[in-house]
Amino acid sequence: MCWKSRGPRFLQAPRACNKEESMKSVIWRSEQGRERLVGWYERFQAKIESPVERVTLPTSWGPSHVLVSGPDDGTPLVCLHAMRTGASFLLSELQPLLTRFRVYAPDLPGQSVQGLDLRLPVDDLSYSDWLYEVLDALQLSTVSLFGVSWGGFVALLAASSQPQRVQRLGLLVPAGIANGDHLKNLSTMLLPMIRYRLWPTESGLRRLLEPIVTTWDEDWCGFIACAMDDMRMDPRIPPLASDEQLKRLSMPTLVLAADQDLSFPGDRVAKRLKPFVSDLDVQILTNCKHCPPTTPEFRRWLGQRLTGFFDPHGAGAEPSILGDSMT
């Protein structure tokens, strides 16, 4: 199956994998699929205007891949990507930060074609332990953390397990705080998914992604189409943080949630956090779905908002520009 735009071919025809090949990876379905996913990873990395270093670091789970960019003397900022994407995808959206911060973007195990080819448990501290081993290998004793969606779950887990090592915590549409109605979400997506699998057209892909994507982006949506065929699905939903975990978030915490996020509704996220997190700045982005806008205007705004939070002495955007601040 494939659909084409005026640009590259985004989705190749799925082929049957032999049993030996299908057992090799928990991330990709075939070697050809892995190559396509690597191509998308490199395509997004090529969008990053600042120089990018690729480093591989030892951990107890195996060698872990990290992208590093920004000035050598910049404030350390660790950025964690969403599920089924990768470090290059996130860095391409955070380029305004690369002029001020030294950004470290690890590829999460099981969630990136460049990540460790294994699935860490989500019901213990495995993700946190893995991340701190990466930070130790980078010789980073304390850092600021920023996580998106699944990466937000990992960032929250790490910050609550060792709060003394996290100076500031930023989360965008984070998992692990409050959930939407999963059954309702499944029913919303099921019929468009069936139609798209039977008739894989661009219009079908648009209908499928409409509930979760705020703005159509040719590259992002093309990658999602590829990932649907070439990446294995991880059906797990990160567990919700306990009240005690939230109370341990003693560092300044910024949460940018979305008012139309079906997975992690912004109002529920804000309501859950406010009684427990003492130094909290939570903002609900209006007219925003789980995948935030990919427009130049939003990228600039997000860069200013995050810079203003992670570097309080810098100039950040006013919180009212794209939503309601609920500090």
C-alpha cells in the first residue's frame, strides 16, 4: 500500500516478513522497513541548522544513541521525544533552543529506530534508571528536563525518582498524568484506520490523523504513514503517576497541555497537577490537539516559551499568546 504526494513516496507496499526476520526486532517489521525509518530519521536531522553530534554511550541495557547540539558552554537541557519518533524529529522542532542551550536528545529504547531494540517496563523505574545512566555517561550531574508525550512520562518519572538531579522540568502534552477516554478514542480512530488500510490515499490519511494532528505537515504525516507500516505497535499506555510521585516534583515545573488532546486532555492534566506540584506553571494551549502545530509561528513561540522557563534571565513569550496560564 502506498500513497503519493508531489514529493517522495511516503508509504511503501508492506511485504510479508519471514518468521526469523519478524522475531529480530521489537521496533521495525523488516530490514527494508528499518531502512525507510532510518531515512526519515536522517531527513529530519537534515532540517536542523545547527551542527549535530551523534554519540553512543554505554548503559546496562546496551549502547544508547544520543544527539547533541548547541553551544559547548550552553546550559545543559535534556529533551525526550514522543513515542514512535526519535531524537532528530524533536530537535527539528526545537531549533530556537539550540542557540542558547546545550541540548542532549537521547533516542528512547523501543520508541525510535535509533534507540535500543528493546522495550523497557513502564511500571517500574527502568526508564528513569536508563536515563540516569545516560546522563552519568555524559557526566551531567544535574540538568533541566523536557519531555513530549511518552518522553514527558519518562521525564516525570526521572524527576520524581531523583528530584535532586533535575533543576527544572518542562512537559508538553505529557503522558502519565491524566488520561482521556481510551474506548471513545479507539472508536473515533477505528473506522478511519480500516478505511485507510484498505484504501491508502492522502485524503484517507488526513481523515485518520485529523483527531490528533493540529496542522498538516507533509513530512510529519508522511513519516507517520511510514511508521504505521514499518514500526511495530507498542500498545502499552504509561501508568499514571501516583500522588506521592507528583509531590516529589519539587523543582520549577512547566506543563503545556492541549485543550483538544484526546489522549491526555489539558483540563484533566491541569486539575491533577495543581494540588500536588508546589512550583507549577501549567498552560492549556487552545485549539491544539495531541500533536501540536508545526507552523513557523508555533515553533518560534514554543522556543521563546521554553527559553523563558529554562533560562529565567532570558526573554520568554507571554503565556497568554496561545492559551490560558493556570499558574
